[in-house]
Amino acid sequence: QVQLVESGGGLVQAGGSLRLSCAASGRTFSSYAMGWFRQAPGKEREFVAAISRGGGSTYYADSVKGRFTISRDNAKNTVPLQMNSLKPEDTAVYYCAARRIDRSIGAYNTANYDYWGQGTQVTVSS
């Protein structure tokens, strides 16, 4: 069992940066692979980035590759998402998620994640 809380969202101008953080409760954090997803109004929830249990493997959507960086600190039970060179198209609610089954092919699909945070709003103005 893990509980997730996202933070760090806000309003930023295009070209700016934000750092989101996912904080997890409990002592089982290191047993979960983690992911970030986002959802804009009227659109399906989409994959953004993911990281394996030990942090050795990372995955990114093509739309954010080279701009976003996911990492994890298992000692602090946090998964930050550094977002640089933000675009208006990045505007969405960003969700942190956790999954027990750590397989690379499952990192991109929302159905493979067992727990979700409440989301944090990111708005990028032009």
C-alpha cells in the first residue's frame, strides 16, 4: 500500500521551468515503479515519464523527451519531475502513479498502475 501526493504545480510562462514532486507514504516505496501522467480537459490521460524501482531505467513520451527529467530518491520517498522549456501544450493536471509490476512494456499504460495521487495543475501561458 502506498499513498501519493503531488506538489509543485502552478502558472509559468512559456520557456520557463517547474519542478513537480511526488511524495509517497509508507515503507514500501522502493518496491514500486513510478510514473507521471497528465490530462488536459477533454483529452485522455497520457503518459509523460516513468522510472524503475531502483531508478536505473527511465522512459519518456516523445513530446517531453529532452525537456523533462524524472528521478527518484528512495531514501526520501520522492519522485521529482523537472520540467524545462515549458510549452502551452504542457498545460494539464499532472498525476503521479505507482505500480508493483516493474516491466518496461508496462510503463506507458495507465492500466498497469495500482495507485494514483490527486494531481497538481500546471498551466503554461504564451
